[in-house]
Amino acid sequence: MNRARLEGLLRAVAGGTLSPEGALDSLARFPTDDLGFARLDHQRALRQGQAEVVFAAGKSSDQLVRICESLEAAHGHFLCTRVSDEQLAALTLRFPGIGSSVLGRTAWLPAEVPVTLEGELLVVTAGTSDLPVAEEAATTAMAMGARVSRLTDVGVAGLHRVLSAGDALERADVIIVAAGMEGALPSVVGGLVAVPVIAIPTSVGYGASFGGLAALLGMLNTCAAGVTVVNIDNGFGAAMAAVRLLATRIRKPG
């Protein structure tokens, strides 16, 4: 139940087009829904502006479908991250209208009347190997109403590639940069733009990258002032930070 849906429900009761009993039925699962194996927080959208997102890893397909059924009933939409092929097949069977990204391991049911965030989010990758994490960020943000563009394979091993993408960088209102190895690209981007830059260290790299730890430490020690860093491979976290930044702008329906 998000703020707009709750307001519409109250207006319908006040206008006489919906009975109080009908409103109570709609609010039957509000604010929580205890499924036994999961207790869903349907009030989160009112507090934070976005409904609860499902972390699919470790859940059975049946559990995931039941959780999404509850979210769909309460909010009219849902988003799942770290979705397996088996889980995606089960979700597609139950919800034929879902969107999905196999590369980003995400699946979502769009809202009937989506909210579009003002501004543009640019998702940048240092290398092609960083794409799965970057696509998790991109598709998460898109499911939340962001307008997303992409700039791929512009790592510092060929610095001219990112330097020649000045137009794309200048158009963006928020930038997410995913990089592994030594994690240098967010510092470069942070030194070129004035908008918020969110860095994602990825677990891509040779032995001394320590599964992304080298990139994480490099990004935390960036000399480009104001770069924000999320956890290793945390495309979802980067997207949610970007969505919160974009949500401070004016929002419009559709």
C-alpha cells in the first residue's frame, strides 16, 4: 500500500464510490502480512516511498511466488532481486506480465500507474564483466521509476573511452559506476562531473583483487570528493541510493 493508493482509497470512500467495508477488505493485509515463513512490511512504501523488495536467493520458488502474491495484492506491483532461472520460470507462469533481466537476475511486476522519477540515471561499467552487477542496478532503478541510460566498457585501461563520453556524463543527474580490478573508474568519473556518483566495487579481477576487496578499498580511498561507495556487487543498494536522490526531484505520473 503506497501513499497514492491509500489516498485514492480514502477519496473513494469519501466520494461514496467505495463502501467502508470494501475499503476494509483492501486494507485487510495492512500493514503486515504473516505468511509463516515471511512477515511482509506493507507499510514500508508509506515510510520510505518504495515498497519492500524481495531478495530471492535462498527462497524456494513457491515461497517467492507467495511473497509476490502478497505484494501484488497490497501494492499492485513487486520487485525481486537475485532471481534464479527456476524462480523466474515460476514467477512468469504466475504473473504473465512481469518484466525480467536474466543478466541482472531481477524480475518485477510493473504498477498499473507507474511513477516516473524526474532526471536521468547513468549506469557506467568499467568492463563487460561488470555488466551483471550494473544490470542489477539498472533494472532495479527502472522498476522503481527511474529513466536509465548505460555507458559500458569504459575502464581506465583505455582512458580515452570515458573521456570521449562527456555528453553522456553531462546529461546525467546521478551516476552509478561499477568496476572491479583496482576500482579506479569511479574516481575518474567523480573528477569529471558535479552530480552524485555512486560506486559499486565488483568481485571481478585476478587473485590480488580478493573478490572485490581491492576495488572496495580503492573506492573508499578515492581522492574525488563526494563519491559514495556501496558494498561489493551490491547493484541493488546502489540503485536504491540513486532512486532516493532522484526522488527528491519533482515526480510526475506515468
